[in-house]
Amino acid sequence: MLTAGGGVLAFENALPTSVAVNVKSGQVDVPTYSQLVFTFSRPVALSAIEAAFTIEPATDGTMVAVSGQTTYAWSPSKALADLTSYTVTLGPITDLSHRHIPGRHWTFTTNIVPRITSVTGTGGAAVTDGSDVDPGAPLTIKFNDAMEPITIRVNVNGQQADLKWATDDRSATISTSGMPSGPLVLGMDPGGRDQTGHHVPGTFTLKTGLYYRDHEHTTALKYPALIQVPNDYYARDQNGLQAADVVFEYLAEGGITRCTAIFQNAPDLIGPMRSSRFISLKIARHYKGLLFQSGESQATASRAASDPVPQFFDTIGYTYRTSARYAPDNLMISGSSVNAAEQNFFSGIPAFTVPKARPNLSGGALAATVSVDEHYSVYTYDPAMGTYQKSEEDHAYQDASLHQPLRIEMLIVFHTAERLVNVGDGHGAHIHDFDLDSGGRVQIYYKGLAFGGSWSAPDGHGPLTFTLDGGQVVTLPPGLVWIDVVA
């Protein structure tokens, strides 16, 4: 005869083994960092549960014993995707007492994790780490949910930003008007939440910068194109200089200056083009590119022959004369023709890119205005854009294609030895020859500050190096760098 207690025990032994999960099937708003806890009425081996367990969408995780052999927890390797429906399946298994446990499945949907989904600038262009933002352009921060604005604290370079929220509270705009040009770090402090009480996890940081950018269409080149550009009265304003990586300006005959413009990406129109000089050949060697020009004196041709430099002269089908300018300052070339000339005539020149990286300079002296008397030039710093604007003989330079002021990211006044070479034409003509190999002094102007330093040439066929007096090597920033070569 069974006792009452024995009857209960017999009854329990007759029951099938059950399993329960801490998440109800059909449950919504399940936290993305949740564990799935399985509780069995009888002991089950860990290996059996691991073999029977699946989750869709597939997610990596680990199953561990929590209490003896009856309670197990599965933990995802990383947070589950938010606003996602999951199906958890436990296939048929056998417990340690050899009782069969039928297969089960459960479904649940995770909650939303409020977060920043994007930061955009002008025209909705994405702003990401390392990208540039046009000075004065608004920044729009977009969230994946309606936020509680009072809880959202965004800072710019450590200062709390004034957020202008959209009516749906899913985006906010920051004005950059009046902010100085330079690095910009955008951050969001912890503690923010959406309108249903979900908290923003962790913090957010975006490292970008306010820098002027040239947005015109260009053609990428395999190696630099060095284009000879005149700088006399009738040549101004020139087309395409804003897109140049570096422009060297130096004296030519008659007291006027000439430029060698170096392009890694050629704009749709460049010019006018004129002939090269001794210094042009040296620049071409240092920057490993193709020298584009119109004509060449016998003296320059002889100098080029002594240490050959790849040269492309005006050629029908590549260059053309425009009626919009006075001859001889009317020879033009397009970016696509520059690329075609490189590929069709000089495809064997190795690929090379002009080294560019934003410098991190500090401690300079204020330099809002810079005069370079030898070139009759004055440069004025525009703090709103973070660039210098150039005037020469009281003419304010523009890019003739853009009809906007020429904006110079960095100005370098480059001191070197200069000598006059008698070219022996019987008329007493002399050519300016500049040393680009022995080194010398420089003044560097960047973001309204002046720095003293020196230049050197590791060899005659590699880029020049600029070093501050304190020993810091100066990188050339993206954008237009203007180098005035003077004695």
C-alpha cells in the first residue's frame, strides 16, 4: 500500500519532462542584451541542449549551466539586433533519466536601441571619420527613433552644441557658422533616451574637420601632371588652379612670374599654358610627373636633355586655342586630355601620388596678412574658410572656371639661391635658375599662423621636405598649397 507521499512521487515520476524559457513566446520589447534561460524539470546534459538549440536569425552565443543540470543560460556573443523577430528552437532531446522531451520553439521581438544612424552635411552628404565638412555648413544628426530632446547632449570640440530639433524629434541640426576652421570632434554624452524610455548605450564620437573643399569635377591621374601656367596681366585669371595640389610661383624674364601647377586630379579646364623654365624641369623631377607646356627655348631643351624629363608639348587633339583669351595666353587643355596624353604617350611612367596629410601645427605667430614683395603679392587669411586669398599687383585672384576667390590652404615662402644664366642668344638674355636641391629657409603659413623652418631635398627625384625649426616635419594639407620661390 502506497503512502500519500509515495503516491505524489509516483505521479510526478509519471509526468513528462518539461522545459520553460524566461521569454514568453510572442513577447515583444525584449532587451537586446537578454540571456535565454532554459529550466528543465529533470536533469539534462549540456551537450544534448547544445546540439538541439538553434536561433534564427543565426546568432553566435554560448550555452552554460547555471544551476546543476536543470537550468542553462544561452548568452549571445554580442547584443541582438534591435527591432528584430527571433525564433528559438529546441529540438527533441532525451534527459538523463532517458525520458523523451518533444521539440519546442518560441518567438520574440527585441526592443529598439536608440542611436545615431548618420551625420550628414550639405546636400545630405555623409560625414564620417576623417572626412571634411565645408565651413559654415550645417550638420544634421539622425536617430533611429523619436528622442527625448532634453536628455540628448551633443558637444562640438568639448563645448555643448545648440541642437535644433525636427518636429518628429528624430533628427537635430547643428550650425557650424562662426566655428574656426580646423579639426572638429562631435560627441554625444551618455544618458540620452528615446520617448519610450529606452536608453542610448555608450557614447558616440565622430572625428572630422571644417575645411574648404573644391567640389568641381576632376579626372584622377596615375601620376602628377605639371602644367606650365603664365601669370602675366593677360593670363589672369587662370582656369583650374583651385584643383591643383601644389603651385610653384617664380620669376621669369621681364620681371613677371610663371607658375608650375601640379595636379593629381585634373579639372575639366586648365590654362592657359606656356613654356617651361629651368626650375620647371627640377620640379618635375622632384614630383615624378609629366611636364605639360607650349614650346621650349633652346637653352631649356638643352638643360632637359642633360637630365631627361618627360615632357608633353601642345598637340592638336589634346590642346586648343580659345578665342576667349588673347594670344599667346590662350592655349588650354581639359582634364580628360591630360589623362589621355599621359596614357597614350607616357603610360610607362610609374604611378605616384603627391604626399598629402593635414598637419597638426601649434605655437605659430599670428599672420593674417603676408606680403611677398618679390612677386608683388599679398595673401590675406579668411578665418571663416580657413584659407588664404591671393592678390598680385592689387589683382584679387579667382579661379576663372569657378568665379570664386582662389583659396589657398597653405602658403610657403621658399628661400633658395638664384642666379642668372646667359643663354647666349646674342641679345644679352638671361634666364633665372633656382636651386631646388641644396636646402634653405621657409616661412610656412597655415590657418592664420606663421612658422619658421627649412626645406631640404632628399634627392633630385623625390618630393621636397619641409621641417619646422623645432624639428617637426610638415605635411602638405589636402587642397591648394602655394609655394612662392624667392631668393
